Amino acid sequence: MLLVSLMSPAVLADTLLILGDSLSAGYRMRSEQAWPHLLAEQWQREGRQVTVVNASVSGDTTQGGLQRLPPLLQRHQPSMVLLELGGNDGLRGLPPKLIERNLAQLITLAGDAGARVVLTDIQLPPNYGRRYLQQFEGVFNRLASDHQLPLLPFFVAPLVGQNGMMMDDGIHPTAAAQPLIAEQVSEFLAPYL
């Protein structure tokens, strides 16, 4: 009887915790329109036993993530953490070494809690200058390599230049783009669940 109880879908279900900023929080749209919610719906239709917890907050930074992650790990006990942070740090011109240090701490916290970590690549607009952009973008590849993490390609990149996919600010995807992001993330994460 105990074996049956341990084998129930509720016990075997994975929990994906998404720790991100406005790109995952659903900036200027209802939470039901944002890609994490659509991802959860898609996986439910596919019969995947995965709970998606979207702990993303518009404007969040890696420092904010460091403050928020420990109680989230304790509360949700995720099997996987998707880190989608760093963009706001970069937009504020914070030193890439600081961003890298904070992300490394987030990776360690999640890993120590028993969660598999997936890092999201982040890109900044080109007006930040070549030198800063090279240093910033190198952070994500280096962390993925050093910690042997899957690196989710920057999911906004394929949307830029497509009609109706980006808001007027050129940074945030529209509600129409959210299903495309959900599909892209689903395909990437499926082998790791």
C-alpha cells in the first residue's frame, strides 16, 4: 500500500519554478495570457504531471531574486528552477561581474535545494555599446558552461521584427507572442523533465 501511495501522480509530479522579470511576469497583460500560464495549460493537455509556479516579478533583478528565492524553494520544493533574470540589471548598467556573481549564487541556492537549474540567455538592446554587451552576454554562456546547465536561448529574439509580436517599447513581447514563447520553452524543457 505504501508503494502505491508513493507512486501516485501527485507524488511523482514535477514542479517548475520560474524566477524571472517582466518577460515572464506578463508585463501589461493578465497573468492568464503570459507564457508560463500557457505553458502549464499546454503541459496539462499533454498529460504531463508538472506544476508550474510563476514567481516572476516585473522589474526584478538578480539581487531581488536572491532575496526571494530561498522562501520560494522552501515553499514549493521545485524539481526544476528556470532562472530568467539579469535583463533589468543590464538595463541599469550594473557591472557584469556583479550580475554573474548573483546568478551563480541563485544557481547554487537552487541546486543545494535539489532543483535542476535551467538558465535563460538574456540579450540587451544594441544601444548599450559593444564592450558592455560582450561582457554582459558572456555571463550567461560562462555560467551555463561552468555549472553544466542547459541554456535556454533568449526567447524574445525570434519575435523581434515580427509584426504584432513586440510592444512599442521594443523590449516586451505582446500577448499575441506569448503562445509562441510557451511553445519554444516547452520544446526546450521537455527533455529535462
